[in-house]
Amino acid sequence: MRLETYDRKMDGHVDLDVCYACEAIWFDAFESAQLTPGAVMKVFEAIHARGDVQPRPLADVCRCPACRAALKLTHDVQRTNRITYYRCPEGHGRLSTFNQFLLEKNFIRSLTLGEVERLKAVVKQVRCTSCGGAVNLERDPVCPYCRAPIAILDADAVKRTLTELSAGETRRRTVDPHAAIDALLAGQRAGGGERRSRSVFGDGASAWNTDVVDLLAEALGLLNFD
């Protein structure tokens, strides 16, 4: 696996272990949810750059890189999509294929039963992108091995998701001056109650006012005025 670094929502970075041969990503606990909108777009771009390369099938038994325990196949739902992944029973993280990551982030979507029926008319068998197993559409609406649903890359879904992520990244990088000043003053009130009480009674008022000036200067600094 290759270590790749992406932005974290709150602060810092998320280091993801990516295997391009198997088209899989190892997420430590909660790392997938911690990715910023911009980071999700970068992961999508990296996956898209792979093109139509046939992935190497996952091992019959995948093991946690932290404790070496056998990973458990897990079924979950994200928005309206059914997803599967392999999780560590000790809670160290999970392994997701590229396809399931795209499902989780709503770039692709699960096919409805009606769409599966229409697909059967032209395609009899497909290969599961999660485990590599053969899926007989005439018999199975999902992969018979890992139970992953049949999904489709929907151009409208991709466009909609990229638009939402782009807007989310813009909001994340934009500082609201009123919110910044309110947050700074709230922190000052929470940590300086005694000093503020003295100022009410005329003791140390000048010091407290100096602190307010410093807070306002800090808030203005966040706005990056030239």
C-alpha cells in the first residue's frame, strides 16, 4: 500500500493507505468521515485517473494492518446507497474498494430492481468490483459472494456530488467575520470570568478593555485583510 495525505475537516491531515493494484483504501477508525470536501474530490480524481485497469482480486482473507485480525465483511447504508466494506473486529478501521468508496460518497449509485431487469436484457454476467466475483444477473441482483449491490456510474450523480463538494470546500475556507469575533469573545468569556467580574466593579477595567482590543485584532487577522 502507498501512503497518501489529505486534508482533515477540523485540522491537520489524514494519512490514507491506498493499494492501486487491488483498488482499495484502508481507513483508520472514522478517517473516511474526517476527509474535507476538497480531499474527497482529490481521492475521486486519483481513482478516475486509474481508468479501466482491471484490479487484482482481494485476498480470500484480508487482515487488519494494526492487529492482524481477519477483517469482517460488513453491510451498511450511506444516504440511499447500500455499501459493503471489510472492518477490523477490534475497531482499528476498515478496508473499502474504490467502487464502494465512490458509492459511499455518492459518486455512483445502486441500481434499482427495474434497472437491473433492463440490464439483464443486454448483459448476462458482470464482475463484482468489490471482490472480483462473477455475478449472474439472471439469477442474482447482488454479488453472490460479498453481497455488494449492482451499481452504475451516473454522470448526473457525479456532477451533483462534485458541485456539492466544491461548495462545501468553499464554505470551509471562507471565514465569517461575525462568527470569528463571536467565537473569540465566547472563548474569552469562558476563560476570563474572574477578570471580567473585576472590570464590572471598576477593578482592572483597563486590562479587560486591552484584551478586547487584542481579540478584535486577532479576529481581523483571520480575515487576511491586505
